Amino acid sequence: MRFLFALSLLFVAAASGADTLQGVVIVVIDGDTVLFKPDSWRPASRAFLKVRLAGIDAPEKDQPHGGTATRALKDMALKRRATLDVVATDGYGRKLGMLMVESVPVNVELVRRGHAWSSSRSADDPARMLQREARRMRIGLWQAADPVPPWKWRRAHAAGMNGTLSR
């Protein structure tokens, strides 16, 4: 439990330079993408934001464990009050952010529960440590003998999607 508290502090510290929004997750699209409705909505701004959870990559919907990852995110965040720390905007116009629901850092919790890969390249990143533990314990997607990371799966299936990727 102390580790999760420390991880929450790291989560907050990492997002300290970001735009912080309060609101509700109104739709879960897949295991790492949501629609977020900020409390501060004004007619001049968007009613909701499409948000890709930063620092993680969950299996695609039609990939093994994709449905399970999507359900896990729904269970954790759908229709729940949340804090979103927007850290960037990607090439598809989605916000990249860190999502917190009831003091739980959703991004890293998905990794801890074995529903997503950490996309950090740093071996000592807390999310990478949680990923190693989930793999060691064979939980979530790590129950499979050799789970295929979503970035490899997307590359392998790009030709079947007419060369376009949904990321």
C-alpha cells in the first residue's frame, strides 16, 4: 500500500506542469482511450476531450486481451469523477494525459493489473517496475505465454487496415 501511495505522489509530481482538469469520464473507447467531460466546459470550448492515457499502451480491441483491458478501464473510470492532467496533444488531436480516479493513478494501475504495457523507456520508472511484477505474477495479459505488444500487433495488422492505424 505504501508503494501505491508513493506511486501516486510520483504521478502527481510528473503531471505538475500539465493542465489539470476536473470532470467525468463519459465514454471508454478502448483500454487506453476515453472521452472526458471537463467541469469547466464553456460554449467556446469542446464539450468533451478525447484522451489517450499517457505512458501506457493497452491491447487493441480486436487483439487478445483487448476486451478485458477495455472492461478494466470501464470498471475503474467510466461515469466516475476524475482529475485529468493533460501533458500533450498527439498527432491525431487527442489529449495525452494522466487520469486519477479517487486518488488512484489509472494509467499505472492498468499496468499494475496487467492490462497495459508501460511505454516508459526508463528501467527504473515505477510503471515499468509494476509491469515486471505483473509479468512475474502472470496476471492480466501476462497469463498468455507470449503476449504481443500492441505496437507490434498494429504494425502486423496495418496492411489489413488499408495502411491506416487507429492510433
